[in-house]
Amino acid sequence: MRFLWILMLLFGLCSANMPNKAPIISDTTHSFSKKNVSYTELKTALETQKGKKLNFTEKLVTKILVKKLNKSTSSQKREKRPIHSANIMSFLFGLLAYLLIYTNLVLVLILAIFALVLGIKGIRKSGKKKKFSGKGFAIAGIVLAFAPLLISLFVIGCSILDLVLGVSICGP
């Protein structure tokens, strides 16, 4: 609110040495803060309180004020949606698979598969018009699990080829 008052002060809607004009603007914005405001409603209210038509800068500030008021009322209506547990689990499993890639490849393979499955499930359950949020966690889990999955499949495949066929692709 202080930002809007400073903006109006700069454009001349109210001045610091005329305290009787500042309450007019603040009273007008306070009465309109409960609903979405249209430009014409606010402009006519200001013109009636001022007693004459608004000049160009006053109209410009009124338009900015309407945008700010409507943005603040629309953000108050937005409700927080819970993050789906599959999204967080996908991120954690993908991170663990990425961090444990040099330790146990079977564990990394299992973690990466879980991360991919849970990430796909989480993406399906969350989104802008869905009940849950946290789609970014699912995408991050899938991205983190993709490289360890490919590396562990390649190394395990090379080990199986070496044991079964005696062909050594991965090393000596």
C-alpha cells in the first residue's frame, strides 16, 4: 500500500503538503479492496470526489491501481494445494540413486525405477487444474533417476555378457 501511495505521490494524485487529498485515495482503494475493481468505477469515484475530470497522469495511476487491486484480490482467492507424496518420493529416490551410483548398482537400479514410476504417477496426479501440486518435484526425480538408470543397466548388462558369453565389453 505504501508503494501505491508513493506512486500516486509521484504522479500528482495526492501530495505530501496537502494531507486532505491522501485520505480520499486511500478511502477509495479501501472501499474497493473487497472485490474486483473496474477502471470506470474507480475513475468515476475519483472524479466525483475530486469534483473535476482526471488528467492523463491521474488516469494512468488509476489504471495501475486497478491492476494492483485486482491482482491482490485474485491472489487472496488462490488456495494452496497439497503436494502429492509420489512427487516427493520420486525426487528423493532419484536423488538417492544419483548419489549412490558408485556403490551398489542393483540398489541404484531399483531406486531409479521407483523414481521413474513414482514421477510418472506424480505428474499424472498433479498439475495446474488438478487436486495436487508439486509437479516440479516429479520432473526433478525423473531427471535425476534417468542417468543412474542408464549407467546401472549398462554396467549390469556388461557384467551379464561377461559371465554368460565371456565377452568383455566394459573392461578387462
